[in-house]
Amino acid sequence: MSDDTLPQYPLPLGPLGEPPEEYSELRAKCPVTKVRLPSGDTAWMVTGYDEVSAAMSDRRLSRAALREPGAVRTVSGEDFSDNPYNLLNQEGPDHSRLRRLISPAFTPRKAELWRPRIEQIANELIDRLAEGPRPADLHHDFAAVLPVWVICEMVGAPVEDREKLQRWTDRLVSITAHTPEERLAAREESAAYVAGLVAKHREEPGEDLLSTLITARDDDDRLNERELVWLGINLLVAGHDTTVSAISRGLFQLLRHQDQWRLLADDPDLLPQATEELLRYAPPSEIGFMRIATEDIELAGTQVAKGEGVIPVMHAAGRDTRRVSDPERLDLTRSDIAHLAFGHGHHYCPGAGVARVELQAAFGTLARRLPSLHLAVPAERVEWVGGLLTLRPRSLPVEW
């Protein structure tokens, strides 16, 4: 394939917000293939489960190298990859140091301690839905609220700032939906906002995560001020955005497959397994985070030269027939669930435990409280918001 005929990345979505139809053929015939990026540069896109897993665990593929002069760009102009203080953009000792500071707050045990509060928030949001107009918008008034409410309480940010945080997040995680100027403005505004939170929590410390990080900065000098601010932004943005999309996409698929929704409503014990199947079938995004090869490597028989970009599309991996039987079928009872929705290797999502509890609380509480829930419009009429790192419906009208 010549550079003039390369597929354009990101590939167009399939019908009903499904993964790009080309993924299936690429996984089978060419799991590492060259694509053209929005910037005009080229990179290698990886779609097979084993290949994605290998790429994400290979330390010769670096996020930090994206900031090197002349590095391959996903988009023209500045984006989130240019920020050296973003946890996702770091490698080596600094990356390990910052992860060690936040990891204790997101252990599975800590996540379980949050479960009653998360379920309480879910119930309150459902109460509001029941009192509001019908059809209700399950995305805007439930899925988009629950995760940001939770992370605001965990970090120590006012919950009433939810819409402001969501607006900044949409720009920070934009690929083609916003201009470079809008992305840069969101970065500066969110940094100023978190700096203000830091100042407030220094004066009035609490039991929240931001106060804990301030102590690490001020007492032990394990953080510099800019790292502190950007850890706060990382937590507020990454701590809710992917979960919002996972909840919305999961609910859309559950309600589109009413047999599976009834199965969950009738059998609450299916909830943990159902959550994993939904992460496999309807993950938060259909794209991946690019890395740069720091030396010549071989990936699934493909020669990747030093300096070339590699995009492991972890969300394409969940429908690999080598790992999952009949992967195009949503089946909450299946035993062969395999996904990489939380990543793999040293960049594995540190908040995976909390995200799982939020997803279980969202799906389980709705199934218990509103078992007759169904889409209020044909599934084909649900619009999808593209051009972001995550994928979500514009709205999710429902009745019950």
C-alpha cells in the first residue's frame, strides 16, 4: 500500500456506534498496518489482541518521545501529548514516582470502601430522573454526572463545577473536534482552576486526595508545584471521562439488546461479569494512544523503524476471534471475556478499580430500580460524538 492510499486514522465508526468495520479484516490479515494521521504524518495502527498487548508492554515504545523535535504528530498544533507533566506522557522514574503517590487511593480495597457512596449517588440521580421530564436523557442526566461527581468528591473539587470540568475535558481529549487554540486554552484554564483548588486546600486541608498530594509536595518535597497541579488535572479528567463513555456506551448496548438487559435485571449476580463483557463489547473509545519507537523493533512480523509512531488500539482487541468466540455478539454469560479497556503494562489505568465499581453501580442500580428501561428512539437515531479520545452518544433518550 502506497502512502497515497493509506487508511485515514481514526477509521470511521460502524453503524450504531460500533467499532470500525475494517478492524475485523485488519485483525485477521494485517494486525499492524500503516495509517495516515490527521496531521498528515503516518504511523502503525495495531488492532490484534496479542499485538496490542505486546505493544503496550514494550518500553521501547515511548509516550515521552512524542515531545522530541520532529516527532510524529497525531494532530497539527499542540495537544495533550505535548504536556510533560501529564502522567500519561511520562516514562521511567518520574512516571513510577507519580503513580506510587496516587495508587494507594485507587486500590481495589479503597474502591470497595467507596461503593456505598457511589451507589447512593446513583440512586439520587435516578430519583431526579424519576421526577423529571420524559423521555429522560440517560447520558446527560446520569452517565455524564455519576463519574464526575465521584471523582470531585475523591479529589476535593466542588461537584457544582461538573459542567466546567466536562467542557475542559472535551477540549483536552480532542483529536479533531476542537482547534489547537481551544485545546491550549482548556489546558491553561484547567491548570489555573486546579492551582486555585490547591491554594484553598493548603489553607483548609481535608480527607481528600488533593490534600494528601499537597502534603507530599509540602512535607516530603516528592512533588514540584507543577506536577501537583497536573496530577490534579489528570485525576479530574482521566478520573471521569473514560468512565462516562463506558457507562453511556454500555447502557446503549444493554438497552439495544433487551434480552441482555432483562437478563441483568433478573439476575443481579451477573453484574461483575456483565461489566467486563460490556467493557469488551462497548469500551470507552475506538482509538489508542500513540507511542514512538525509540529503536528499531519488530512487532508481529512488521519492522518498525526508530522514530515511527505506533498506535495500539486497545479497544479493537476485545473482538479478536483468537481470544473471544463470536465476538460480535453481546453475551453477559460468556466465559471467554478478554479486553484491554484499561490498558496494559506500565501505563495500565491506576483508577481501574474505582471505574469498575462505578460501572457496576451504574448498571446494577438502574437494572434494579428501572427494570423496564428502554430506548425512547430507534437505536439508529442515537447520534455519536466523534473527534475525541473517547466515544459517547450525544444524548440517550429513555423511557420506562
